Amino acid sequence: MIGELFNGLMLMIWKVLTDQPDPKADFLAALPERARPLVAAILSITPILMIFPGLFAATTWLERKGLGRIQNRLGPNRVGPFGWFQPIADGLKMLTKEDIVPRNADKVVHFLAPVVLLVPTLLAFAVLPYGRNLVPINLDAGMLFFFAVGASTELSIFMAGWASRNKYSLLGAMRAIAQMISYEIPLILSSVTVIMIAGSLSLVAIVQHQAGYTFGLVPHWYVLTPWGFAGFVIFIIASLAESNRSPFDLPEAESELIAGHLTEYSGFKYALFFLAEYLGMFAMCGLATTLFLGGWRAPLPFLEIVPGYIWFFGKLILLVFLFIWIRGTVPRLRVDQLLNLAWKFMLPMALLNLIVAAIWHYTGAWDFPSALLWRWLLCAGMIAGPYYWLGRGLTGRAKLVKRNYRFAD
Amino acid sequence: MQIAFAIIAALTLVSAIAAMSLRNLVHCALCLALAFAGLAAFYLQLGAAFAGWAQVLVYIGAVAILIVFAILLTRSGEGTPQPILSRSWGVGIAIAVLVFGVLAKAIMSSSLTSNSLLQKMPSKPEPTVHQIGDQLMTRYVLPLEIIGLLLTAAAIGAVIIAMKDAGKGQLTGPRAKATQMEIPPQSNNASSASHELEEVRS
């Protein structure tokens, strides 16, 4: 019994590492019939619970080092070589801190908010395809599931802000909800283009649809089409806002609101909020990878021998790095700028992108010479023209001149 | 299966009762969101994944947030304590029973529950997202369009109400919002709530 289990476990790890189909079968066969469904579920959940918080720890290090580099300083360098053990030190610090709850706070809701935030954020990882055979659940409506659990995090931010009985908390929560509602629309509309072209809500089918290479060189990822590129850019901007990252970090703007809905949280509850925020960012990056960057597919045909999960996590970490880079580069928006950008620019562009995706779908039937070129030019022009005019129109015909730096040169 | 049903049913009923009877309006709204989640769990248990997740997306993601915003923007502080049972509870129960009766009659007399149709189907049909989309775009396209038109009309109406107010008061933009939050209007009806929400969004 023990030997069989051990063999099954080793075989399972080997199959996961080499991305073979049905890695759990041998391990489950050694178990009694009744225990199998439960153990199968635990075997799917455990890696998600281990890998993504681990990635969170690594990302805090990467973020602090990256921001330090951008701001011309060293970043953490005291704990371990190159400050590698800084996340562990931070975690211990959070654990040992006193948990302070304001006297007037609504204790139950105040306690529940971080938990209610973390659970849906973790659920979102259940539908992402990490490799050819590494899919926790292949839901028929996978994308709907992802957005449904993402939408239920808004209520928990409200719970945190309201239960704290603090004006900064409440203002921060209201800002966060207004921002999340506004940016959810371009986020979902830009993903709808992918659904239209792939013809499925299942993320596995969407990755399947991006298989193959043109001329044996250029992968069929959606980001390499005009509508896909526009959709990808809209998606990334909207997911920056959804995960409350700079330049959209108004809900937690330190200089205005202390820390928004996090103001009255301390100790490990604060750490849970922090964790949920980063996990939400990873989930968004994972969805962007799946929808637009070909998911676990390799960028070149001869690289397909490398297991898919390496490509998936490579693309995910690249996107996370992009987020860190943007945070170090772009200043924070004002509230009116934020909402204007969402409703006057992103929403029209996302709606236009839907039409372009439809045209792209129907022009796929063209078969005269140089049809591909004309199809490309038509779709790219339909996006670039309105982008230019809308952008110019919204800046109010302000003259754009070169900026003179008095002190920074 | 029975145990899961019992747990979900108990959760939904208890949170629905709590949503009616708690004193704090925000607690009521949160309990209502829990009741919505229980309904979504019912749909999922019945194998209707699309309906279940759409319920979560629309009701917990949007309707609960709208209710919470309406409560925050239309009430100042705690308000005067009122008895939990409203004076017209008898009429309320009568209307509830009437509505339940009409709905039950409609469901019982629909073609879905008649025996002939059930016998024709050898097993429970498994509705896929693809089939639902297909039906919505072919057979039910007209009702879908009408619902879309209705929602657009409602959105335009809300925008018009919000615009009128911005013209009357001298303040516009974020300052106007701030003053309105300090002196919230006492009316509690739905149109003012939606208009407040619209203003926050715009």
C-alpha cells in the first residue's frame, strides 16, 4: 500500500514535470474508491496554494529591487544574498505584529473582509490552463467563471472600507469600487473579441485555437493580429486598474487617503489584503497570457519540446515585470482623469475593437491575391485612425511641446 | 446530493431572513448578497453552470454593489430606529402569497413540466454555453434585443436626471459629488438611488 502510493506519487511528479496526460491516475489507483474524488481535488488545489503565494514572495522581492533600480537606489540588500530572504523577514514581521481593530469598527465584517477577498481570488486560478495537460478544471464557461469570481471581490473591498468606521477607509473603498466597475467594462469587452474569434468560453479551447505557426515562424497568438493587439493593450490597462496598481492606485493613494480601505488593517489581516492584491494581479496576467499570448504555447516551433508550464510562467512573469515597470514610470492619475479615461477613451475603443474583430472574422474568407495584406491594413487602419482622433480630441487640442526639465537633467 | 441541497437551502433561507430582519441596512445588503450566492449554488448544483456564474457576475458583482452604493449615498448616519415589522405586514404577506401563486401556476402549466414532454426526453439535457448562445441569437433574439433597448433607455434616463441636477447646482465634477455626500437627499426611492450611482460612475 505504502509502496504503491510512493510509486504513484513519484510517477505523478514525473508526469507533471514532463506535462503528460492524466498525471493523477496512478496515485489515485492506489487509494480506496471512496477517497478518490476528495484526494483528486486536494491534489489540484495544493500546487495552486503553494506556487502562487511563493510567486507572491518572489514578486515582492523583484518589485522592490526593480523599483530601486528605476529610482537609482539599491533596494533591499540586508537579509540574505541580494536581499533574497527579505520576503520571509517581511512575512515574520507581519505575523508577529499586533492585530489592532478600531473600537467602533464592525468587528465581524472587519474580520470577514480579508477572507472574503482572498477566497474568490484563489478560485480564479482554477480555470487557467498552465500546460498542455495541467488544467485544474476545464469549465465550459471558464471565462465567465473567471470574471464572476473577480466581480465578487468588489463587495469585500466595500466590506473592508465600511466596517473600519474611518473616513479614509470609506472614501478609499468607494473610489476602489467606482474604479473597478468602470474598468470591468473595457476589460470584459476586450476579452469578448477573443471569445468571438475562438468561438468558445473555455480557456483550454482558446489556447487550442492559437496553435500553429505562419511560415513555420510566427505563432498564431492573438496579440499578433490588429484587433488582438488593441485588445491586449486595453486588457492590460484595465487589469492594471482592476488590481489597483499604479498609475491607478487611487484607492490607496498614500498622500491623499493614507492607505484607503487598508488604513485600519494591521498585522496578518493586512498581509492577507496584500497577498490577495498580488494574487489578483497574477490571475489577470495569467488570463492575459491565455487570451492573447498563446497561453502555454511556445513562441517558435522547435521550442515546443520545452514543457508548456515553463512558457506559461515565463510569460506571466514578463507581464508582472511590465506591471512593476509601469509602476516605477507613470505618475498617479486624478479621479476625474481616471474615470474619463475609462468611459471616454477605453470604452469606445473596446466597442470599436469588437467591430474590427467581426470584420477580421468575416474577411478570413477573402481569397484574392494579397488578401492577407489588405485584411491587415483595413483592420489596423480601423483601430489606428480612431485611436489618433479620439486621443487628440480628448486632450482638448492642447499643444504638445517638449518638456524642459530644470533639475533632472 | 441531498445533504448539499439541505446545506445550500438552509444558508439561502437564513441569509434571506437576515436580510429582511437585521437593523443595520449594510448588514442586510451583505446578507442579501449571501442569499444571491446561495441561489447561484443551486443553479450550479442543478448543472446549469452558465446560469450559476451569470448569477454571481450580475447579482453579487453588480446588483449588490448598486444596493450598497444606494444605501451609502441616500442615508445619513444610522437613521431613526423603526420597528422591524412594518405596520402593513398583513398586506405584504397577501401580496407575496398572490405573486407566489401566480408564478407557481405559470410554472405548473408550462409545457416544460407536462408529462408528454418529459417522456419524450430520454435523459436530462445538458445545456452547454454554445447551445444557450445559439438559442439567444436565433430563437430568442427579439426578446434579447427588447431587453437591451429597455436597459439602454434606463441608462439614458438616469444620465438625463443626473445632467439636470448638475445644471441646477453651480458645482460640477468632483466638488458636486463631495457636497452631495455631505448632505445626502433623504428620499429613498429607486430613481434617486440609480441617479446617484450614475453620477458616481460618470
